[in-house]
Amino acid sequence: MGYRCRIPQVKPLLNQKQRQKRLTWATEKQHWTVAQWSKVLFSDESKFCISFGNQGARVWRKTGEREMPKFLKSSVKYPQSVMVWGAMSAAVNAASYQEILEHFMLPSAEKLYGDEDFIFQHDLAPAHSAKTTGKWFTDHGITVLNWPANSPDLNPIENLWDIVKRKVERRKTQHSE
């Protein structure tokens, strides 16, 4: 038959306006060179579960059907959790985010780029899009990459979070035996 039991792919639930903004963003960036992308400092935070996870329901689908809407599982954008962004935090508000930027991002950017200009990327989480955070970037002379809402799949750092989470999960499994 060709069907195999699979865990549904998790994708952000996008409305038409968000889809259009993502397409516009991708069209604007499609001809960026490696040199342009190398000046982007990608950032993100990620939730780490410390209990044994439930990967959720499985679906029966054929090879090549992974992205079909009926085989996707919608995700919640801001679940309560412990987040990681270069430091641990139970909650990130605009003030604590700006402290993280000041004490961790700026020194990292200086080591990576020296005196060269760079472009900082972050998503549109409330702490990131707060007016005071925008002022912080302006005051520090840092260009922020325009980012489409609800688009974690466009950020290459998501691949890094996936690798780290798999390693943490393997470690939990080893320690439980």
C-alpha cells in the first residue's frame, strides 16, 4: 500500500496575510549573496523539556506526503516553558531580553564581526518587538533584519536547536536506564 506510521510534521498555523508577508520576504532575499547572509547574526530561543516527552499522535501517510496539511500538527506559538538564549531564563520580557543582548549578544557579535557592521535577526516575540527593544537596537547602531511573523522554519538556527534537543533526549534516555 505504501503507507507508513509517522509522527505528524509540526508547522506554524499561517493565515493568508502571514503567507503573503513570508513570500514577500523570501522574494526580497532570494538573490542575497553568501557575503550578505554571512553578515546576519541569527538568534532565537528554544524550549527544552526536561521530562520524558510525548511526541503526540502518529499519522499514516505515504512517502512524499509529509507536508500535506492533513498530516500536519499545528503548534502553539508561546507555550509556558523554560527558554534558552545563550543563557537560561524562566521568562523573558523586554527588559531581561535587553540585558541578554547587552551581556551576551554584544560580546559575541564583537568576537564574530569585530568593528564590521552586521545584521541581527530575531523573531517577533513580544520581548523582541517591544518599542524599548527597538530603541535599544537604534541606540546601539545595530541593524535588525526584517522578519516575517510566525516563521521559525525560515531561521537556520532552528536546525541547531533540533540537534541539541535530540542530544538532550538521548542523554535523558541513557540516564533513565
